[in-house]
Amino acid sequence: MKLHSYWRSSASWRVRIALGLKGLRAEYIPQHLRRGDQHSTEYLALNPQGLVPTLELDDGTVLTQSLAIIAWLDETHPDPPLLSPDPLQRARERAFAHVIACDTHPVQNLKVLRALRRLGHDQEAVTAWAADVNVQGLTACEAMLPHNADPFCFGAMPSIADICLVPQLGNARRYGVDVQRFSRLLEKESACQLLPAFADAAPERQPDAEEPA
Amino acid sequence: MKLHSYWRSSASWRVRIALGLKGLRAEYIPQHLRRGDQHSTEYLALNPQGLVPTLELDDGTVLTQSLAIIAWLDETHPDPPLLSPDPLQRARERAFAHVIACDTHPVQNLKVLRALRRLGHDQEAVTAWAADVNVQGLTACEAMLPHNADPFCFGAMPSIADICLVPQLGNARRYGVDVQRFSRLLEKESACQLLPAFADAAPERQPDAEEPA
């Protein structure tokens, strides 16, 4: 398998975590989003949205959209599961994941922030937008966590909720959000970081990682 | 069951379609988004994001996030299925749905458009933003459709892809997008509109529908 990824892309980061949890390896193909690699004709043929991640299977099959890729990984490699066996619990795990993957990340991604710059907003205003979107999303996520002593968001094992949470907290920090207010989310993040699948998926450990500016 | 909905909310519209396809009925509880019903303390206790839809089950269980609700409906009421039995086909159906539900709809919803107004953009600029987001999303969706004679996006039966497509085309028209360029998507929409579940879920058929301005 080949994973088209960008070190800082939080959607790619989710898939990197899921691959790690499943014990799967994929060749890492960097797509430098800031330089525009994703707009090449070759890449657009794989992913008409010009976004990362894209997963290319060994037979040439192409999968796009991080949560669809992760659902496919979970259905074809069921151990360990990334969703609870209980439909109601799955609904809660998915709802939490979708708060991040639908209502948070896409409203603060590079594409949207560039569109705001084109509308004349300076870097400070754009960063404030991104920070506000992150605060809204993480506030909802904190409210959606069950009140119990489980180490992960929805139980004793990480689920799709944790897979979405950890990269989004990374984004929030990049945009200057004081994440200390999300104390329960940070507890879940700490539990995740103890797992190699999460630690190895971090942006700074990717082959295309750059030095901090 | 009770469905908290707003007639024009395309995420609510998706759940209305899914309930119809499953032959399920839910009491319709309107939340008037433009008047701010979704910010009431009572509603925020159900849905901390202050968004629609929310599905309240008869035992008081609360489900949020349209795609998580629809996945729950599909897992607990499997007939007719809203995803193909084949994992690869499911991945394609979900990827298509997520282009809309992650990368399109949330970037042009009421909340984002209001944030743009607060940044000083006039109605024309805000509508142009929403139209552009819709064009990008629908362009990707058109490219993701398989080339065959199936009536629906991914086969002989409607899937989660069709459930997301039809409301998004409704949004695109509202923002003045010339949708004629998406001829293959429009063919799928026409097939959907022949089904009562799709026709009955349309905004103008909801109890809180308003006269066109």
C-alpha cells in the first residue's frame, strides 16, 4: 500500500494512526501541500479533490477521504476494532469523530485559510478564525465525553474518536488555542500518546517533516 | 422517536431521507436556526454543538451528527441497506458522502456564512463563497461517480452517497450555482426524486417550511 500524506495534514495523521493500530505498513508518499503538489495532474487523477490522504492499494485501487479509508481498514482488518460492537456506542464514537472531521477540521484547513487570505484578511485574523473553529469543536467534544474512568474517549481501547481527537488537538495548538481548558480531552490524548501507533503517527516523525519555523 | 430538524438544514434533510428509506417515522421538532432556537439551554443540553439534526429515541437516548445517526439507523434497521455489502464499494460510497458532509456542507453552513458577515463581507461576497464551496464539492463528486448505467450513485439502490447528494444539490441551487454542468449528478438526483423517501424529505414539505422570500 502507498499512503499519500503530508506531515502536518491532520486527516493524513488520522490514517497514519489507524494503520499503526492495525499493524499495517504503507509506503509514505509525501504531497507537499504548501508547494501545491496536490494540484498536479497526476495526483488529481488519484484524488479529484486534490486533498490528502489517498491510500493506493497494491492492486491499484484508490481510496480517499480519511474516515472512509479508516472504515475500510476496520472492515477488512477487524482486529483491533476501531468502533465498539454496540450500535449506540458506535453512534457516539462516530458523532464525536464527525464533530471534528466534518464541523471542525474542514473549516480551518489550508484551503479555507487561503480563501480568507484572498478575501483580504491578514494572518492574525486568519489564525483567529482557525483558533475559534478549534475552540468550538473541542468544546463540543469535551461535552460529549462520557463521565467515567476509561482511559480512552469511549472505553478501554482507542476508537475512531481518539483517532480524530489527537490530530485535532495538534491543530488547535498550532493556532495558539490554550488547550488546557480541555482537561478531559487532554487526559484521553495522554493515554493515546503511550501507544506506539499514536506516537509514530505524529507529524514530526514523518519523512517530510520540516524544522519548526 | 423525535427528530429535531430545520426545514432548510441539509444535514437534517439527510436524516429525513434515511428515516423514509427505512420506513421509520419520527415526530418532527422544528428548531428555527435563523431565530436561534438551537442556542437555547434546553437544546444545547441535547446537542452541545447547537446544530441540527438531533434524534431522540423513545428511551431518551440522544443521537447527534447526521452521518452517525444514519449509520446507527442502518445498523439497527438493516433493510434496505444504505451501504453496499462490499467493503471497497462501501469505501467509495462513504468517500463520496464525506466529500459533501465534511468538505462541502460545513464550509458553507449558516454558522460559517454568519462568521464571514461578521468579518465585514457583504451578502454578495458571502453567497459567492458558498457557491464556490458547492462547485468544488460537486465537481469532485461528479468525478467520483462510476461510469455505468446504474440509476443511483453507486448501484441499483440509493446509498449514503445519494442521501448526501440530493440535499447538497438543493444548497447549491440556493446559492445560485448553475448545477446543469453536473449532468451525471443530476441524473442520480432525478432517480432519487422518484422515491417517496426522497420526495417527502424535501425542505418545502416540512411542517416548518416558509414561503420563498
